Amino acid sequence: MGDEYQVVVVAGGSSKDLFPLVSKDVPKALLPIGNRPLLSYVLDLLEDSNLNNVSVVVAGHESGVRVGSWIAEAYHDRLQVEVSTVSEESGTADALRSVAHRLSSENVMVVSGDMVCDVPLGAIASSHKRQRAGLTALLCPRTPGEGCEASAGGVGTKEKAKQLAAADVIGLDSARHRLLYVASGSQLGKEVKVPLCLMREAGQVELHTDLLDAHLYAFNRELMLEALERNEKFKSIKRDLVPHIVRSQLKHGRVEGTLSCSAYVAGKARYCARVNTIEAYGDINRDVAGDAIYLTGYTVSGMNNVIHPSAQTGAKTAIGPQCIIGEGSELGEKCSVKRSVVGRHCRIGSNVKVINSVVMNHVTLEDGCLVQNSVICSNVHLQERVTLKDCQVGCGYVIGVGAEHRSEALAKKEKV
Amino acid sequence: MESGGGARRGRMVIDPKVRQVGFVTPGEQDGPAGVSSSSAQVNAPDSPAPVMIPPAPRVAVPAAADHSPPKPAAPVPIPPRSPPLPPRNFDAEDEMPLGSYNPGGEGVLAGSPNSSYGKASSEKAEIGDLSPTMVAELNSSMMEMSLERSKYELPVPEKENESTADVISERVEVPAINNNEGPENDARQRKLKDRTSKAERRALQESQRAAKEAARASAAVAKAKPPPQKKDGSNEKKGVDKKPVDKSGEKDKKKEVVVPEKDKRKDAPAPRLQFDDEQKVAKARRRAIVEQTTETKHRVELFRHLPQFVPPTQLQALEEKYLQNDTMHIHPAVYQVGLKYLTWDIVGGNARCVAMLEAFKEMIRDYTTPPQKVMSRDLTAKINSHVSFLSTCRPLSISMGNAIRSFKLKIGKLRDTLTEAEAKSSLVSHLETFAQEKIILADKEIVKHAVTKIIDGDVVLTHGFSCVVEMVLSHAHSIGKKFRVVVVDSRPRLEGRILLRSLLAQGLKCTYTHINAVTYIMQEVTKVFLGAASILANGTVYSRVGTAAAAMVAHGYRVPVMICCETYKFHERVQLDSICSNELGDPDALVGVAGRKEFRELVGWDESEHLRLLNLTYDATPADYVSMIITEHGMVPPTSVPVILREYRKEPIL
């Protein structure tokens, strides 16, 4: 059934936005979210929708090899996945060009690899086909407080404000079916220009800033490839290709009763988020451990948390609700873990407090540490009585006894 | 040849529950009175249609009447025709004189005596001559026993010269023998035994066995439902008495005899789901693919039994299941068509039917028989689930129902010897032919007929948007007829505007008005052309709501009303009003008025206790208002709908 669509997953490489969480060793696609690689959420979604013909494009050769080997191991009997790589500097549009020769189906779905979402892809596929659209974009209602709440990254408030300003402006018709205008906030100057012919055609344009472009598009293959071919300088799908197609939607031969560009607005109950910033990473981890736990497929215990049976906890250690403790982790006595995700094979000493944080795999926290609002990557070693607030600690970093850090990004020297 | 059995089939159409079961229950055969009454019925000129019925062998009828007295009053279990083959073969092989004119009789029967009236009447004499043959022939297949006996009893050469009356009296005695009672019978049997060959004896034996079985079965059936049986009996006898029943008709009956129960079940109109029956609805919902959220609080009391409008919110729920395999494997093409029905992107009987056929074609192409399954059965089940999916999106139109019926029939008749590829290609070609013949070519033919009715200076009124009417008008314009069109439209869908746009683009002179001005505009109109969603057996036109009003006004002004409708949309159902079967539209469509933003009185109507909005989709135009129905088979009065159903749509009955 899913044969009519081919899927391109643009998985990214080692994005700079997520420094120091991602590195050559841990590409973005393999960043753990709720102790599962980020890419697995997208691939599972594809599998649920029977979209079996998947191409994954990874930026950077090393990252590509790692992602490829992981996919081969985890999905060898479930999905037909081909992994290809493009150079580090290439944009998403380049990634799409690189797999263009492999596409043969009538419609192509392009998915961003950093999406965590439960919108059934069948809905987009069906809507796309029903309206015989050239482009269908998935839009999700933005939760009102998103981006304003306390975030793990502890990035300055200025950046937060920037984040809000960067909200996309999306123009829809009154029935919310047609996509008439797209501009990402960062590109946007002071004015919004909607072509007059589109205004005339639609009669009414609603401009939304409360919708999130989920970076999931269904394209008509020919339309997409033609646009890519004609405009060699297009770098990004979202910033160049999609606005181009939306702007010129009336130019393409339009059949009566069809839409050239349509939008699928997901219901409010659906979860959809993208891991594109550090605070988003923290938020999504907490969501996945909390309300959106169904995405991970873990079974929740009576305490509303997930503790792997092989994890060991010492006496008087409290693990609060909305926590995930990974396989083989050991916690000492009198520890307290609240709203956090702890990875596999971590060794946590006594009297350690982990609050609102993400601790990845093979991390050692010695006695008396306090970790709050932070992200600690794999193989990090915190010696005794370290205090971290709003910090990100890169892979393999060692923090000495009694150190105290606030709002810092810590990583090994050579990587900086 | 079909019309040979005209009167009989006519009855079947009117009363579809009465089946020709092929035997008569004991005690119901009321001898002379029954016969005379039935023959009187046959003679009655009220056969429902002006079809060309070939002159019946008139000799036979009075003969039957004359000779009815000697008919035994005893119960007459007419043996079924279930084991027809051995005796038939035997007939052919047999060198008895009966066989000598058998071929001749067969020839007449096989040729069509009524292919033209003149031919039929020229053959009249011949038919009269041959009528004994025919009766004997009938006997041969219907009452094996009697045939045997008649052959051996009668001095054969004389038989050819015998009058019909004799043969019939001969036949009339038969039933008594079938009962195998009385010494006379035994004697005859013995005599038979002496004279018959081995093969003959065997045939005889078989026919006797069949007779016994039939007697048993008839007794059972009589217990089950005696009243219709009675009608059956008279019907049956009438056929025997009067008509040289054609071979194909007999074959029909044979099939029926083989599977009477199953057939009955299939043919009985399935009770439609009444949506105010909570238990049934709950049951249907459990089986449904999509959870129906049609629990609308504000139903109109009189229309509670109809399927409630599927709100557009259902669309999202449906779309989300699109690519999931667990939802009973609805093929994507069918899924898309269903969604388009739901959003009303595809409307109109023809368009919906064509879209469905196309989708089914896709589905068949992608179909592979699962292992351990028979294609025809598995495919029927699959089609059923797809159809039920389509009907959850929007209730099926009658045109679709008919198309599905014919398609399922085709699947059922697939021979097992075909390979899967052959079977698939034959199904696909069936779908293609159906769309081509019944819709596209039929439309062309209708246009050809209808155009002759438009003359220069006409003012043609039409309501809403019917694609056939559009074709008629544009064709009439293109061949240079000078006429004006009045497009009458009605809220809320305002489909007439589509028609208006296309007519204006072709340069036709048009007037556009709404249905509330129809009485005014009708004064200048000379002809009314309307489309139809279906035409029912009593001539009622079932069409987009508003049609009835337009037709009624036209009737009042003595303006001829012509309905353009393909015959595949005809339906055997009889409907007197538009309440018992209809479709509900979106009540919210009535709330706003296009271009009148200030008209907000109805906004929030569903909060009111006392207000209900009713948006019906169809209405029923009584046959009285219809002057003529233009079909691809010609122009007929609405009273002739049963004839069309009977003559041109025989496949579903087979």
C-alpha cells in the first residue's frame, strides 16, 4: 500500500546548533531521546504507515557510516532503508538532489530526521493525493508556551526572544487547505508579501504564526525535481524550495479542482516537535519521558516512570515520576532523580541529585553531585561534589572534584 | 423471445418476492376454477407495458379452458426440472417420432419469433401448428414422466395430427401419474417396463425420484409460506397452458430449482438499515471500519431512520488510517474515491459510478488471490468490504448499487477453469464495458434522442446540474438549434451555476433563477429537461431535491417534462415518497447565505432546543408529472419503466 510513496529522510550530520551534544562520534540522528536514537522515531513512524521505501541522507561521511551501521542493525528486517551521505556543508536541498536518481514513485515524502511526531503519515499522503497537490506540508499547532518555559539548555533570554521571533509565518486560506504563503521568521524582513494573484485566487489569506512547520512535505516528484533542477543555488528545502513552489503555484498547470500547494494541519491532540535547538532537545526528552511516553513504546510503571529491570537502585533512593532509567544503570543510596532521563550503564554514587536533566550512556556521577537543567553526554565523568546548573557537557569530559558550573557548554578542548 | 414470457415476467417485476419455484403445493391447485381464472388473467390486456408480445398460440388458450373440467382436483405436485439432462439426451437420441419434429420445434423456439412484429405475425400460423409440439416439448423438460408416458401412450404418427386440445388433456392427466397411485398407473408402468430400453428406464427412474423429492420439498415450502405459493402455481400453470416458454426461460427455472433457498435469500430485498434502530446501528458500527460519529443530537424526527450526514470531521479520522494496513486492506484507489465522496468532490450518479468503477479496476489489477482461497469468493468478500467502506463515506447511489450488483454477479459467474490473470482481465474488461456501454455510450444515445425534441424557438428549463442534460443542450446548440435555456437552481449547493457557466461559455442564451421563482418563469417555458438519480419501477423519478417542484409546476402549466436517464440507473424498487429512502445533507450548509454575511440568525442553531435543520438531498417526482423518459433505448412513458427493467436488465435475475 505504501508503494506509491518513496520517503527521503534528511537526517542531518553533526549540526552546530546542538553543540556540544553532537559530534563526529554522535551524529544528530543518533542522539538519544528517551534512550532511543532520534532517527528511530521517524523510522518507526514510517514503518507504522507502511512506507517501506526509505532513503536516509546523512551529512558527513563518518556520520553516514555510523547511522548506516545502526540502521542495518536495528531495521534490517523491517524497513528497506538505503543510507547515503553528502558532504558536511551541503544543505537539505543538496541532499535531496543526491538521491533524486533513486526516486521513481509519483509522490515523494521528504521528512526531516529530527522530527518526533505521532501524526499519521497516511493522513498527509491521503490528503496530498486526494487534492492532487504538488506540495503538501504538515503544519502543527504550536503549544502556546513552547520555547518560553524553563529549558535545559539555559541559553540566554535574548536567544529565546530570537527564537520566538523566528516563528514561521504561514498563510492559509480560510478553510485551512491551501498553502498560500511560507516564510521562516529568520528570513522575514518587516513586510510580508503575498502575491496578488494568490490573494485573488483564494479570496482570503490567513496569516498564522501559531503553526509549526514540521519539515515534513509530500511532493509531486516531477514538480520537485524540476524546481530543484532549475534553481541550482537552492540550498535548503524549507527556505528555498518550498517557498519557491508556494510562490509559483499558479504557474504550474493547474487542473480544476486540485490544489497546487496544500497544507495538512494536524489536530491539537497530536504531538509534533523537532530537535533543532538544545532547549528543544531537553524539552522533547522530558515530553517523551512524560506525556508523550507512548512514542517510545516503553511500558510505564505504576509510579509513572520507566525503570529498566536490570537497573539497580540503592536504599532510600527516590526516582520521581516522568523519569526513564536505562538498562544496567546503578544508583547509590539516598539519590534523587526527578523529571530526568538516565541512559544505559551509568554509575551514580550516593547522595546525587539529578533534576530536569538528560544523562546519556556510560556516565559516572560520583557521590554528592548535583545536576540540574543540564545535558550530560556519554562517557562523562563527574567527580565528587560537582554542581552543574544549565550546562551541557560534551562527550568524554571529566569535571574535577567540587567544581561548580552554571550556564556553560563544556566539551573537550580539541573539539572546541 | 423474452417478451414471449412477458406477462409472466411482468408479474415478477411487480412482485419480486414471488419466485418461480417450479412446483405447486398440494391442496392449492384448485382445479378448473384456478385454471380458468389464470387463463383469464393471461388474456387480460393489462400486461403492464406496450411491449411487442408475439401473438400467442391462441388455439391453446381456449383449448385449455375447454379441457379444464377433466383436470383432476387432486393435488398436483409438478415435478421439478432438476434432473433434466438424461431425459433430454434421451430425447435427442431417441428415434421415436416425437424426436422427428423435435428439432423443428427447437428451431422455432431458438429463433426469435418476436424479433419483429411482422415476422411474428407471419409465423403465427406456424406457431399454431407447432403448438402441440411445444407443449410436448415443455412437458419433456418440465414433466419427464408425462413425456415418457405421452410418447408411449399415444400412437405416435397420429399425435402429429392431433389437436392441441388432445395434447393438453393428455398433459392434464399427468399429475395423477406422478403421484404413482392407483392400479392404472402401475399397469402403465409395467407396460412401460416391457417396452422401454435400459436407458429409457433409467431416465424414467430418475424422473420419478425427482418427482418424489419435489413433492416432499413442495410440502415443506407449503408449510413455510402458502400464500405466495398459490400465485406461483397459477403463474406456473399459465405458462404451461398458454405459452411456448422459451428455452432460456426454462434454463432460468432450472437454476432456480437447484438453489431455490439461496436464490430466495439473495433476491429478497435486503432490509435496509434503519438508523433509528439502535441495536442494529450499534452492531453495524462495530463492524464498520471507521467509527461513525454520526451521533448527531439534532436529528429531525421524521428522518431518524436515514443514515445521518457524515460530518467533515470524519475526514481527518479517515485520512489518518490511509496507509495503515490493518483497516481491512482498503485499496488506496478506493480509499481516495471514498474520501472524495465524503468531501463531495465527486457528485452526481454518473461521476460517482465511473469513479468507483475506475477504483475497482485498480483494485482488481493489484489483486492476488491469497493462498488456500478461491478467487471468486475471496474477491466477493473483498468487494463487499470495499463497498461498505464507500457507503460509510456517503450512502451509495442507486447507480453505484446497480453497478456493484452487476460486477458481483460477474465475479460469481467466473469459471474456475480460468487462470487468475484471465479472470482478472475479464473482470477489468467487464468494468470497462460497463462504464463504456451503460454510461458513456448510453449518454451519447440519450443525447441523440433528446436533441430531436428541441426545436427552434424553444425555451428549455432545467433544474440543477445534470451532465446528460448539459450534453443535450450543448449538442443541440452545436447543431444549430435556436433555443433559450432557463437554469433553475436551488440552495445550498447551487449546482446550476456549473451548468450555467458551461452553457454561457458555449454561447447559449440563458436565464438563471432560483426554484422559488419557478412558477413565474414557467409561463414562458416550452419544455423541461431534467436529470435523475434513479427511476423506480412505478415511474417515480428519484432525483436531486427540487426536481419534483419543477416537474410539478411544469405539469401544472402543461409543459412537457422530459427526464434524461440512463437505464442502468433504473431500479426495481417502488417508492411513493421521498421519506422512506433519502440522504441527509449537511444541516450546517443551510446556515449561511453566500454573500450575505449579516445573515447570522441560524449561527449556533444546534444550541436551540426547538430547532432542527433538515437538508434533504433527493426527492421523488411522481410519474404523473413526467411526460417522457429519454433513455438510451429510446423514449418511453414512465409507465414503461418496468418493461425496460424486464427487457434490458435481465442479468441480475439470472
